[in-house]
Amino acid sequence: MTGRRLFLQQIAALILSPALARAQGSEPYGQGLLWRVGIGDAPPSHLFGTLHSGDARVLERARTLQDLLAGARVFMPELVTDADAVNTFMAASTSGGDDLPRLVGRKHWPRVAQTLTLHGIDARMQSRLRPWAALVTLLQPLGPAQTTLDELLIRNAQALNRPVQPIEQVQEQIDALATLPAATQIALLIDTARRHDTLQAGVAPMIEAWLAGDIDELARINTRLIGDDPALRRHAQRLMNALLTQRNPRFVQRLLPEIRQGGVFAAFGAAHLTGHDGVLARLHDAGCSIEKVV
């Protein structure tokens, strides 16, 4: 696997990650992908919940968003994957030594290595991966590299000469994973390798739920994928906090000044929109009006 593909798929861990598990009930803003947001007399802005996927049906949604992109004052994706960002990610994702087999342990390393091979990571690179980078790799759908919906929207915005202003920088996304406790990174890596087939089978239902705009169902699918082990559920909760709960305030902090000016079109992982601590609820608490479009 090329370094670029590993980087571009980093936050796509949200497709399969058990971190998205929440309560089985409905969450605020759990139905819908496209939302109109406004504050005061500013022109309306729009937020779209993406799925970090290259499935053809997912990519088709870009066509329906073209008019919003064309009319936006600024487009705010989750991240822009330029050459500097790729280099930063690759430098952070590998260590100077062959530490991963020792960290995983002799009992579990053969399964982890075998599964990394399925994802195109050659043996020379496997042992040098940081645990969080190996985990993210195994959480990706198997298959050739594909343009994701997020990338396609960025390309379309650039073709329309819309300013592109990412919500986050790559180092912030790296830190969200790299600062997880080492025990959590290793436990989730071993479990993901052990249940790899089950997690891969969860991709198709998640795509169907997203296409239906049912973000609540995405969370329920993830809940079912975690299993019943209490220790793993605690580790999964830590991962959820790192990937969602702790990043949502930063999303709002950077979106809100632009929304006050109006004309924003922002697109980021759909799981960030929902819940009492999600982006939409936080924007509502900050005085924004929220209206579902579709």
C-alpha cells in the first residue's frame, strides 16, 4: 500500500470503527445528512455529513451538492490531503524500529501481520507501524484505492474556484489517535485483527444506512460490531471520545465564525453531526437555527 493511500484512508476508520457506538435509542439530529444552519441576519450555511467512502452510490451524492458548492462563499471539508499533509502523516505513522510485533506479542502478531498483508502493507513496513496506524489500516474496507466522497467534493469546489478552508489540520487528526493510551491502541488492534471478517461484513450495511440518511442506524450497527467484552467496550469508548467527542468542540469553534458571515458549505463525517455533544447540538446551543434539508 502506498503511503498516500494509507493517509487518505486514515479518518475513514469511522466507517468501521466501534468507536461510533452509542446508546440504542435515537440521538438528536440522527436522521438526515444535509442541514441548513443560520445565525442572525447572515446568509444561510449548509452542513453535510459525509461517509468516507468511494462506493459509487456514495460518490453520486456529490452531483446533488454541486449547486450548493457553486453558491458557497467558502467550502470547509474535514481535511485537505496535500503533499505536506501526506508527508506529515507518513512520518508520524511509522517508528524508527521494528517495535509493533513486540508490542502486540508473539501470540497475536501472526494474525495482525496476516491481516495487514490483506490491506497491502508489506512485511518490511508492518513491524514499523505505530499501533494506532496499524489499527486504522485494519479498519479500512478491503479493496483498491478509491477517490472518496470527501476528496471528490474538494475537487469539485476547486474546479468551481470556491475557496477551500479545512476544518482540521493533519497533525490534529494524528494526535487524536496517537494520544490514546497504549493499552487501548493494542487491545483494539488485536481485536480488529481477530474479528476482521465480521467488521468487513459491516461495511455494506453502513453504506445502506448512510444512503438512507439514518445516522442512528450507523451507530446501532457499530454497537452490534463491538461484541460483549466489557474491557473492549471501555477501549472503544476511549476511541469514540478521541475521534468524535473531543474533536466536535474544535469543529464548532472553527465553523461558527464562518457561519456568522454566512454562505458556508461544510462537509465532514456524518457521525460528528449527531448526538447531544455533536456539532449540530453545539451550534444550536450557540444560537444557530438548525433545519434539516434531506
